[in-house]
Amino acid sequence: MTAAPAERGRTVVADRAVRRIAERAAAEADLGGRRARVTDGTATVQGGRADVRVDVLLPYPAALGETGERVRGRMADRVAELSGLTVRTATVRVQALAADRAAPPAPPDDPAGTVRGARRPWSSRRFPAALTALAAAAGCALLLYDVLAVHLAGRGPAGWRTRVVDWSASHGPGDTPVVAGGAVAAVLGAWLLWLALTPGLRGVLPMAPVPGSGPQRAVLERRAVAELVRDAVTAVPGVTDVRVRCGRRRVRVRARLGFGDRAATHGAVRAATATTLDTLGLARPLTSRAGLRPEPHWHAPGALQAPGAPPGEGPPAPGHGTRSADGTAPGPLPGDSAPPGPRTPDGGPPRAGGGRPASVAEPADPAAPGPAPEPPPPPKETHS
């Protein structure tokens, strides 16, 4: 039997043709406005299957895994489409990263700091949904079994169904059990309705989408935000203890000051908090509120505290280490045994009547003239 003309012969796709298709397809892969450069390629055709491989230079910067997957997918699809072969293996080898001078400029920052359309992801509510479905299914199954047993098997109704019907016939809407049951059912219904209409997942914050990344959404846990802010504030000099609470709209920071200037440290804490929040890339910026309280042992730099005075409040007491503007000490410094008060020229306390104490010797002054010498005693007469 002679074969039909359409069935005579066969179509052979050369390895060279498949290699050229693979190289061209790899060079056409869209890498965010940039292209890969193909340096080498090979192809092997066996029957209706083909194995292709290309070596490429990717533009810098680029994520190797994601970019290489784009090139490989484009190459495999185009080879299968144009050659009609089944691509068994498609391999992409990245030889190097080359600087791309024609790379598109970075998108401008949003001046408002917000990106519309970024919302919190919806929670699946698996536990409430499963619990409600299980309770409803159990009740319906029990009632269906009793109805089928009455109508098909000729049995009498179950005792629990008879008691429920009798109780419902003897109680009206104004009875206390009916009102309480209705209130419980209303609360449960409102709770389920709230779960159905709210997104949930209150522990995460949506992040701003990356331009050109497609419909991808990312979230950041509030605990992670608190940890990042805590690490940044702890690095501020003088801060000893930090507590951070992150909400959906605001971050509250409470820190303790161990040493240093209070106003300067407070400003550094607020600056560190704001800088950390700006680098998170959240869809809705968080407002920060920082508080700084001194430790019990803290005192203002450059001043000693008076004994018994609260830390950081009030000037030091006079006579305890203070000095006037000209550098003189108006009172005794710490360590002086004599109390402050009026003093006599010899350093002792004044006496009534203007006298000076007999036990205090007057210091000698070498510049002042000394007292007149006493005349020698007259010689004694002797009689022989």
C-alpha cells in the first residue's frame, strides 16, 4: 500500500536552528527594561525533544535567581513555540554581571510617604469558620437523622425533640430564658458578622509595593518593628533601658537616661526612632512618641547635687562646691570642717566684746615691723 503524499518523508530540526532560537529568546527576556547578553549556547535534538543551554551576562545590579529564572522561562517557551519540540532541559549559566549604563533611573520617592492601594491582607478566619460550620453540621445531621427515622423506619420522635417542641409551645417571647437565648444568639451573630467584614491580622503592617514587581504584597510584623526601633534607641549614648510598643498607627518609646544631657539625649532618641521608621518601607507611615526619664542616680552634667535633693532638680546648695563667676569660692568647699559664717582676721570665730581667743596665736608677718625689744634687766649689786 502506498502512503499518502502528506505522510511521506519527515521533518528534521537541526541543532543549530534550535541553538539560534534559544540564544535569541534569552536575549529578548525582559529584565525590568534591561536585557541579558548571550555569550554562548548549545542545543541537542533527539527525536521530538530538545536540550538547550545558554551562557549569559546579566546586567548589574540584578537578583541572580529571579533574573536567571526569567531568562530560562523565556527561552524554554520560545523554543517550544517556534520549533515544535518538547524542551526537556533548559539551562542558563550566568558567566558574570556587567554594568548596564542604559539602566532606567530609580523611581522618585513619594513625597506624601504613602502608596494608595496597599491594604492589610485579609485573615482566613479558619478557627471561627470551622467551629461554626462544625456546630451547624452537627445540629443539622442530628435533626436529619431523627426525621428520617420517623418517616422511613416508622419510629417515634426522639425524646430531646419532643421536649424541645413542648418547651417552645409553653414559653413565649417575653420569658427570661427566651430573651437570654436571643441575646446570646445576637451577640454571636454580630461577632461573626464583624469577623466577616474586617480584614483581621492586626499583628502585621502592610508594606508599600515595589514599582515594577507586579501584584506582590508584603507585610511586616509589629513585633519586628518594635525590635528594630528598640535596637536603634539602645545605641543612643546614655540610654540604659528601652521599652517599645508598636500599634497600627503609632509607636511609643519609653527610655531611661543613665548619664548625659537630658535634652540632647531626648532629641537623639526621637531622631533614631524617626530614622528607623522611615527605612521600613511601610505603606502608611507610623507616628512616633518618645519619652525619656532619668535614672535615680542621674544628675545634670557639670553640677553636683545637694544632699537630699531630687535628681536633676534644683541648683546645688550654696557652700557645697559652688563658685562665683570670677572663680572665687564664696563658701567652704567640701571637706572644710568649719561651718560658713563671719570670721575674724585670724580665722577663728568672733568673740563678744571684740576680743580674740587667747589660745589662737597670731601669725607672724615678715613684712610688718616686729615689736620693740624689751630692755635688759639692771645688774644686781653685790657686796663683798
